[in-house]
Amino acid sequence: MGTPVKERTGCGIRLTRYQAALDNAGSLGNSGATVMDAELRSFLTHNKLLKGMTEDQLRKVSDLVTRETFPPGAVIVRQSETPDRVYLLAAGRVEVRRRLPGAEEMGIAELEAGDFFGEMAVIIGASVHSASVTALSPVTTLSLTTDGFTRLLEDYPGTTRNVLSNIILQLQGLNYKWLETLRVEKDVLERKVRERTQQLEAVGEKVRRELLLAQNIQRNLLPEKRKSYPGVSIASEYIPCDELGGDITGVFQIDEYRLAVYGGDVCGHGIYAAMVMSYVKKLIETSVKRILLNRQYVVKPPGAVVTAINHSFITEINQGDPEIYLTLFLGVLDLRGFAFQYASAGIHVPPVVLSAGKARELFDHSDYPIGHVMDNEYETLRASFAPGDALLFVSDGVIEASRGQETFGMERLKAEATRIIQETGSLDVDRVMGSVRAFLGDDPPQDDICLLAMAFSRPEYSAP
């Protein structure tokens, strides 16, 4: 092992820096790495980023890392500072904290030994960190320079999979605070995913199995296919065109009297779209909530929520690139009389209202997609439903389903939905999906197919 060198940092002491520099370390597959001490070997072996690496590869990594210690309360990574290192947490606990515009800084996650942080800013090439990391206890880290981390990803592609797996697991285990300020850069790696798509395709059967595993995880994030609320029944179906899809739908209860319903489509497919889908789903479910206004609890209007989502998406995901965007429909239903407020962003396939034997589109135009205009203010619109009505949301994959030169189309959808209600007395989502499948025949769908239906019976609560 190289001679130790002590270096003092702003909030801790860098205890040992292994002299092997990145420039002469070579690839991780080469031999000749120094011998690790038992403690360092244990730290590296148990870190999630390095899962699956061989003893020889770990020895090579040991030449690239710098061991540092921090006392409780030390700020290891500061929000808005330029990222220059990736940290492997060897011992102790840290808290990830974030300050949103106009709000106080709040804790959004806690990490422990075996976790790693700082990687997303390096991967997406961000100019500043989007959150701070503070030591909760005495902390020991092993840090990599940005060049060292890049070399690690290039020489050992398995670390890329470990990063993605870690993101998915974190999405499932987030608490309420984390859901309010979800770090989207951990979810979406579109630029890097696009660059590595050809490499991932070449991996073949092994990657296919891993994508199937990710598909199972994503399915666990989808809404229940059938669910009932007072006076309203919900049914949904979802078929991704790839192993992982980018469409989102969902319904959840805000409070005793109100439901939120949403649907949208992320541009593209695969891992990137699925990551963005998961981010948007969590962001919606934490943004649509009761707030205290003039000493009364009210629900934030859908237009205000979509405006906030658009700001967060541009700031944290596409960074001004208009090719990275999503379309979104968001509504709030009051179960006391079925008053409905909604907002839409880039939705060119509006929900269909089925009432009194007729079908019509809920609206005839939509605002800008999420990710296109930073300061756009989205409008809250209003509608209402009566007992016996139904609302059907479908993704563009339904309308654009093609057979030769012919598409399924909006008029066919409205005709099929009306026919099914007349024949069965209810809007059967399975039968609507059956009509789409029958139209496609043996042709596979070219886009994600997503349907969500709300059927209204008689309100169980009195109108306010």
C-alpha cells in the first residue's frame, strides 16, 4: 500500500490517500494492484456500488479511493456546490437534505454504511449538487474523483447496473418527506441511458433477465386494477410495449371527500421512461395534498400542482432540453356531488366522458407539455358528473394503435365505449382492451397502452 498522506478538508480530515493515481491505475481488469488491509477490504466488499466485483477488481478500486472521516454535523456535500467526488459510505449515518425555492431545508433520506452518494450529479454532468449531505454520527467515507468514478463505470459495467438497482430500491423505500422532494436525477438517466443503449443490447440474455426483474418492480408501483370509493368505481389496464414502459395512471384518496386521478406519458420507452414515470408518480402523490389556507384545509388546485411539477421537471430532469418531456392530466374529484377540477399539459388524447348514451371529449385543447416552458402557469378547469356517467382516460398508444395504414382512432374508441355500455350497462375496461387487441390482430403494440375508467353511481355524501 502507498505511503499515507494527511490532507485537511473543510469539515473533516482526509486520513489516507492511496498514492496510485487514476492516470497510471489502468483499467480495473489489469493486475498489479496493491494489497488491501482488512478494514479497507471490508468497506469495499460491503458497498452496494461495488457489488459483484472480484477481489482483484476491489484491489484496483482501493488504489482510486481516498479515506476521509467527518464528525457529527459536518456537511460532506453542500447543495449548489460543484460536484467533484463520489462517496462510498464506509461507516456511520448521513442525512440527505434539500432546500426548495421558497421553502426551508428539510431532510429527505438517511443513508448508512454500504450506501453511496454524489454519483447522480457526476453521471448526468450537473454543474451543482441538488442536495446536501450531513453527517449524523461519526462518518468514514471512501471517495472517488469524478475521473475515478467514470473509469469505474467504464471498466466495470456492472456498477452501472448497481446504480440503477439502487435507484429502484430507494424509490420503493422512500418516506413521506422524501416523496415530497424526490431527487429525480436518481431516477432518470436519459442521456446516459441513450449512450449506453447499444452496449446494454449487446449484453443479451443476461440483461433481458434483469429488465424482466425491473418490470416486476415497476408493476408493483402501478395502481390496483380494480378499486372502489364511495359512489365511484375505478378500473385500469396497462400493457407496456417494451419490458419497461413510460405511461402512468393512478387514483388515490386525498382526504375523506376527495380523490386525485392522473394519467400521462413520458417520451420514450425502457429504463429511462420507467425511471421518469416512477419519479412523476411519486411527485404527484406528494404534491396533491391538503394545505392550510385562511384557517381552513383546502386541496391545492390541479393547475397549481402541474405548474410546480413543470418547474421541478425542467430544473431537475431535462435542464431546458425540449426533447425530454412528458404529457400529464391531473384531476381532483369531490365525492360530495362529483364536482371535478382538472388541468392538462400536452394531452392530445383527452379523456372521454360517457353520459346518457353519448360520448364526448372532456376538453378540445391542452396546455404545453411538462418540460417545454419554464414559467408557464397551468389553468384549473371544472366539470361535473352525474350518476351513471363514466370517464375514460387512455394513452396515445390506444388511439395510435395501427393495423397497416389504419389507426384505432378517437372516434372508434368513443363508439366502442358507447357500445359496451349499452350492451353491458357499465364501462368494462377489459372489453375496451379487447377491442384494441382485436383491432391489432397479431401485430404487437408500437406504444404503451394504458386505460383508466371511473364509473359514477350515486354520491354517498351530500354536496358541500
